[in-house]
Amino acid sequence: MTTTRAVSFDLWVSYGQAYLVDDTDGNPGYATFADDHPDRPVGIIRVEDGAALLLTGTHTGTLGISATVADHDPGANTNEYEDIVEISFRSEAGRLSLCEWGGERAHELPELPSGPGWYRLRYHAVNMDEESEAEDRYLLQIWPQPESIPRMVKCTSAALAYWCSAG
């Protein structure tokens, strides 16, 4: 039997940033994240010690985000999203939250199906480019998977191309 749980909510971002946080780490606040992978850049998501920095097209404001936690790879949604990237993430607690920039508010995600361990994050984005008249929105998929190299699944926006080249 497979298990998939999804949540959706409005997320406040400042400086185009939000954080995925392992519950053992609390609020990353204004943490400094490592540079992108030198050989396999994914640009809009960076992982560092139990936290992930999620970059958005919205500089300051509210945007829609959905998160799916599954016990298997749920498959990329290539039809609805313009940009899709993947990266590995290690959880020590087996519980994650999406935090608004500066730690103002945290949104709990469903409990991770395999408890502590390695997971894959697949971050989807649509309408990230500033000239887009539609609001940007995001989907984050999380499932157990051994550590592996970052991967670009789909890249069509200028924003993702910029962040991949910015290191």
C-alpha cells in the first residue's frame, strides 16, 4: 500500500526566500547556504545541515505552495510547471516544516514516511519570471531516497537559468 499526503497553503516570502526546516534545527533565520552544486546546479533550492533554502519569483508577498510527502517517487508534474529541480536532503527528526523568511511563521508538513534519513526533494515552479502577469506558485514533493546528485528535470524560466548561473 502506498501513502501520499498533501497540504497546500499561502506562504509569505521576503527577499524571494522560504525555508524547509528539519524539526531538530528550529528556525534557520538568516542562515547562509552553501553555493549550488558546481557540476549539477539546480539554482532555486539549496540544502545545508537540515534546512533547505527555497527561492521564489515573488520578492515580497504571499504565494501558493503545495507539499506532497510520499513513500515513493510521486512523479514530476511536467505539464503544470515550467521549472523542476531535485536535490537530496537528510532529516534527523523525520518531521519538516516550511518556514516563512525570518521565522515569522512555520507550516508543519505531514510526517516523513520513513522517519529520519535521506529524502529526495523535487521543487516545481511556475511563473517565476517577473514579467509574468500570473502569480507564481510552487509544488514541493518529498519521498525517501538514498543520497544522490542534484538533477535538473525541466528549465524554461529566465529566473531558474539566472540562479543556476549565479552559483
